[in-house]
Amino acid sequence: MKKILITGGAGYIGSHTAVELVNAGFEPIIIDNFSNSEKSTLSGLEQILAKKIKCYEEDCNDKSAVEQIFKENQLEGVIHFAAYKAVGESTQVPLNYYKNNIDSLLVILECMAKYGVKDLVFSSSCTVYGQPDVLPVTESTPRKEAESPYGNTKKICEDILHDYVKSKAGVRIISLRYFNPVGAHPSSALGELPLGTPNNLVPFITQTAAGIREKLTVFGDDYDTADGSCVRDYIHVMDLADAHVKSLEYLSRQKDDFYDIFNVGTGNGNTVLEVVHTFEKVSGKSLNYIIGPRRPGDVVKVWADTSKINTVLGWKAQYSLEDSLRDSWNWQLKLGEKV
């Protein structure tokens, strides 16, 4: 089995991707410093897969630790998730985001070069598009000035990868520009597990419905959208995980010095209030929410044109918004049982 290093593999998207890698015949190896993830995730993985996944508790910025992992394992590829990712927080502590997100990528690329690992799938983001002039966005939509330092780190990392491939480094790289991951594993053994106050909409919704949070704040209802709230493309985390597997399989068939970019979304935009009301429908719970002021760094509306990934990788989103919110709610209920 091909060994694939997953940086940030105990995180939300990384852990679901580990499941899909095993299902596709790969052997995932996780590195995670658990700064924004819980060790209980490893138990969830074991429950789903009926076996332990090798996991190193190390920081991707620690080059000697990362080198040791490359040395000990004959890796065939890397999926690089590890990064700070809270848009709001990045506007308050930008240097932390630049140092962590950029340095960790450089460490991974240097170790790949030293140990002859060619294939990398990079976790990018639709934030690189800023507020686009035309919707939906395609991969050739011009990238705009980022609305947040977090978004800017993803732009810079994409530029680093593009320049690195152009240097004839002998690598094969795909950047996946995610839209908004939601949902949980259908078994409810894995899901989004934010530490402290959630930065993403759906865990805030489920925690409010479960009584953990007093209320949900919708940031702004005066935007130029159908109901005044922001529009996003919400994609089920299992669909997103599958896109990483398809990317690795595709890379293995390419020549050296290959680079491409794919949007990963559903191709549909939903407003925040639509998500709230859809959750109320699938859960049968009435949400206590208020309208608050706009939030710094928020883009008004963005959703994906997914025709490129549909055609080139043969990937298409399988889960609906209702599926995503139902799985998120079942995960929250399961968490409640553990308390």
C-alpha cells in the first residue's frame, strides 16, 4: 500500500480524508501537533476503520521532526492540511498566520525534495478569489487581494508551489481550492470538533441547537443577497475527502513538473439564513439566532463552478445540504452522549 503523509491529519478534513484513503487502498500516516484538534479523533478513526492509524505528535514547522518521519516511512505522497484557518483571528494576529502557514509548507517541500517524494495535494481555499466580480468562480477567475491574512497565506502558498514546479523540481502538485466544508462521517464517529468557540457556521448552529451556546449570531443581513446574509458553497466533508483521493490517483499518472488547481464545491450557493432554516427542517429544532453586525474579512458571496474537477478528475459532490446538516446534527448528538 502506498504510504501518504497527512499533515494536520487529526483535524476535521484530514481525519475524514484518512478514512477515504484507507478505503481506496492507501496507508495514511498522520502528523498533527493537536493545537486545533483532539486526540479522541484517533479513536473515531479506529472505530470506523477497525485498525489504528500511525500518528506522530509533531509540529510541521519542526524540520528535524518532519525529516525523521520522512526517513522512517517510504512515503509516496503528501496531503498538506496543517495550517491556522480562522479568518477573524488572522486579522488580529497576522504574523502567526504567515509564519505557521508558509513555513510549514516550505518544510514539507524541502523534506519531499530530500527524500524523493514527488506528489503533493495542497489544501488551498476559495478565499484566494476575494470578492469575485463574476459568479460562479472558475479556476481561471482572477485572484484578488485577499480579504484576510489567512486568505493571503493561501495565495502566497499557491505562488510558492507554482514557482517550485516551474523550477523543474520534478514534483507533481495539485492545489484544491475548498469552498465551505460541513457535515460529518455518516457513522457519527468523526466530525468537526472545534476547540473553544467555533469559527465556522455549522458547529455554531449545532452547539446552539444542543444548548451549549445561548444563541447564534448571523453576521449581517444587509448584504446584496436574496435575504441579506452572506452566500457560501457548503460541501460535505466526505465529498471533499474523496476529492483528495481522486487528486492523488490523478497525480500518479502525470509527468514530472506538473501543477494544476481545482475548485472543490457543490456548484451551488446558499445564504447563511438558508442554512439556518434547512438545519431547523432536518433537525426539528428551532434555533435561537440574532442578526449581528457584519464581520471583518467576510466576502459577500462566493460559490464554485465545478465543471473542471467534474470533467478532469471524474469527481462530483454526492451529498446535499440537507445530508450535510443531518450528519452534523447526528455528530453533535453523539458528542452530547459522551459528556
